Amino acid sequence: MIPRIMALDYGEKRVGLALSDPLGITAQPLETIRRETDAQVASEIEGLAKAHEVERIIVGLPLNLSGGDSPQTKRTRRFISRLRKLLDIKVEACDERLSSSEAERALVEMDVRRSRRKERRDTIAAQLILQGYLDLKSAARPRP
């Protein structure tokens, strides 16, 4: 199995996860973890990372539109620190401003019922975060 990249959209109630394809070109939604405690979420992520042979985790960092920290940004930074201590793989923060809004807009355009949108928004946001990261990496690669 080729190592993959996982992305997280960390929230107070749910954490959306996405996983790269084996070639690191596209991102697919993986699942949503209902958050009870950070320790519980980190443990579940650890298991999923091992099961999918993840080599890197990208965590969406919810900066303000001005680029500053909000209370949620600070919570996310603490969670990233917890993951870095727990896992033997690279954990990176990635600007995710507006990813949840984009995910909501995409779900509305796909005509997903309002009752189902909340559940799917987190994994779609994680997918958008990961796809943005993969696209940046691809653009930075030298062309033959």
C-alpha cells in the first residue's frame, strides 16, 4: 500500500476526515468522528492513520479572515500539539478559512437535504482542505 495523506476539519462537536488516493492526486471524504474529548478523537485518528498507512496529517487551521487567531484556532492548535505528541508521523496545520462555507455551498448545489448537510459538511470541508494541499504540492513539483 502506498502511504497516504489524511486531512482533518477539527470542530467542537465533530471532526471531518478525508484521505488522499494512493497517488496523492485526489482527496476523498473518509468519515466523521463525533467529538467527546480530544483524547478520544486523537485515539481514533491514530487507529485510522495506521489502518490507512497515513504518512502525513493536515489539520485545517480556522484563522480569522484577517489571518488572526480565534478561540477555535487556539483549540485547534492545542489539538495539533496533542497529535504531534501521540503520532510518529508529520502533522501540519493548513489555512482553512471558508472551507466549511464552501462545503455547505457544495452540498446545497448537490441538492443534499438540510438534515444530511450537517453530517456531511465536516468530511467535505476536510476533503476541500486536503485537495487544496494536494494541488499546492502538485503545482510545486518540477515538470519533466
